[in-house]
Amino acid sequence: NPPPKPINPVNPSFILSKMFRKTAPIAVAGAAGAYATFHTQTSNAPKSTSETLESILCGVNAIKKDLGVSSGSAPVDPVGNFPLITDKHRSLTCKALKNDPSLYAKYANVKTPMGFTFDQAIQAGLDAPHLGVGIAAGEAASYEVYKDIMDIVIEGWHGYKSTDSHKSDMDFTHLKMTPEQAKKFDKHVVSTRIRAGRSINALALPPATDRKQRRTVERLLSNALASMPGDLAGKYYPLGGMTKAEEDLLQSEGFLFQKPTPNNVLANCGAARDWPDARGIFHNKDKTFLVWINEEDHMRCISMQDGGNVKQVFQRWAEAINTVEKSLNNSGYTYAYNDHLGYITTCPSNVGTGLRASVMLKLPKLYKKLGVHKLEELADSYGLQARGGRGEHSPPGPNGEFDISNKGRIGASEVELVQRMIDGVDKLIDLEEQA
């Protein structure tokens, strides 16, 4: 279908002059009535400037509504505004648009309920060609509003179909780890870390949020964290309100997240606006529980400790996630979740559980025997991802250490993903001992 013809913007003053110059049809008569009411209201007792402006705006909007005049900007031309996509653009989003330009035509003039546009959603993948996903959600509804392309991206990234259903299980007692496995983990695992993102329903995600909503997120989460029980209790540090000594200490410990660089996905999708306003970190006294507020997601919750006690790390993480949720519920909010996508996050790569369970695993002999690429392929066969000292496809860190984590995020529960990591790491340890 050809794109819709642009609508010429209408000047409300011009409308008013036309209305009262000659007899108008029914719609205009209704508008005149709205204007008369508005004029009467503004002619009464003296009002403040803000009240006067609000009354004027209400009257103009009533007139526009009666006349059927749109207050939006001119429509986007889906042909003339089609994004420049080159062979350097690697993302699933750019590939989908290149293969099927009608997707852009379908969504170019579609906004989410909070006003997040399709161009805003795909901007990160256009400005940073190296990205793998290339689209960001401005609010939970983005996944439904832009469903056709979101489904393509999610299936391409996760192998998860639009007809699939997700499930959640955060009961740590469902994890299985034998005493023999625990001994092996204690010997070969340097540290364990579990993290996941969560979003608050009915509030815009970082790419589309405004200052008020971002501050609301910070207030809700910092209040929840202020009342954490037992060994989860700690202190919240606003990024813009900590001392230099606090900043230096958090930086040295690797706890502090920084303002995104221009090449970072957060900068390209608009999530770095107003930095560092309403952003901060929380950690407990033992520094085994950490929360980032308003970075990529509303909340990133991290549980970590030295050694290989995966069940203990998962138990702490699950307790923290659930405690924060109870506080949100008491304030009238919930986590953003649905039965198809699970927990909603800014990036489609993290929807589902949003969970990454990892261990820093010593594999010096296996690395010497296989090399980086074959070791990565071996981990992949167990449903895991292996990263070296400098990330993917790099040599290991000190003592042959690799970061080993679950590869999937959606279609399996939190317990199932952590169990997958435990079982796969157990096999890698056996191969290390046999090498």
C-alpha cells in the first residue's frame, strides 16, 4: 500500500477565526461551544499564569478534538526516511529491515503508548553497526507494538518462537548439586556470580524515560533496598551524590558503572541522557549483593562470592529479587512480565529470565590441549558460553581462567539455567582433570 499523504499542520488561531466568521457545520458548532466554555472559565476570577495556560490548552485541545484535527507531527515517509543499512551493519534488526523493507513501512508511523517511536527503537543498531541485536525497547509495550520485527529478532537470537511460552522458577531448593560436585567446584572455581535485570511495569525503560519517571524508578528501588533484611542490608550510593573517596573505592572494586561511551549501546539508544541523574548502586555490607539502578535496565541485581557455592549465590540472588518485588507491590507496582516473554528488559537479548549465571573456572590444561576456539565450541555443546580474560574469543586470564556462563535466557526457568551451568561446568572440570 502507498504511504499515507502528509497532513498539513493546522494553526489553532486560524481555526478559531474561521469558526466565528461564518456558519459552521456540526463539528465546528461543537468546537465553538467548547471555546465559549473555555472563554467563560478564563474570564472569571484572576488565575495564575500556569492555570491560565492550562485553561487555554484545554480549550484548544477541545476544539481540535471536535474538528478532528491531529496534534501530532507530519507522518514519516517510509521510503524517503528508510535507514541507510550497509554490509557493516551486523544486527538482526538491520538484516530484517534490509530483507523486508515493508517492516519499516509498517512501523515508521507507529508509536508505543508512551510515545516511543520505531526510529528511536532501531537507532542504536544504525549508529553502532557492530551490535548483534540492534533494537531497544522504550517500554514493555514495545514488544507488542513492534511485534513482527521483535519476533524475528528474538527467534534469531534465542531460537525462541512467537508461539512459545516462558516459565519462571526461583526456588533454590530445586537446584541439585552433589557433595562430590561441590568439592570439585571448590577446587577449580575461583568465584561465582549470578545477575539479572528487572523492569518496573507501567514506567518507561531507560531509552524512552523522562527525568520524572527515571527518578520514580530510583525512589521505588532505593526505598526497597533501604529495608533489605539480614545479610542483604547495605547502603545506596547515588552516582551524582557520592564522595570522591567512595567513588574511588567502588571503582577499584569494580562495582561502579560508568557513563557510556559513544560506541556503547546505552548511548546510542538514548539511555545515557541526563547522566548521572537518578542513577546509583547499592551493595550489602559483605559486598556479595549489588544492585545497579537505571543503567541498561531499571534494576540489575547481582549476587557474587569467592568459591564455587552456586546454590548459596543463587539463594541470595532470588531472595533479593523477591524482596524488592514485595516492596514494589506495596507501592502499587509489579515487575514487567508476561507468559510469552517472561521478564521484560530493554534489550531483547535478555528477555525471559534476564539471568546470567557464571563461574570463573580454571582450565589451564584443557586450554593448552584445545585452544580458545575448540574450548568455546565444547562449552557451547553444553549450552554454555566461554569467555577469556578479555571477553569472547580471547585467551584465558591468570591461571587459565575462563568465564563460563549459561548461554540461554528464555524458554527455561532460572533454576533450569543455573542447573545447566552446574552440570556443564562439572563436565568441563572432569575433562580438565583428565587432560
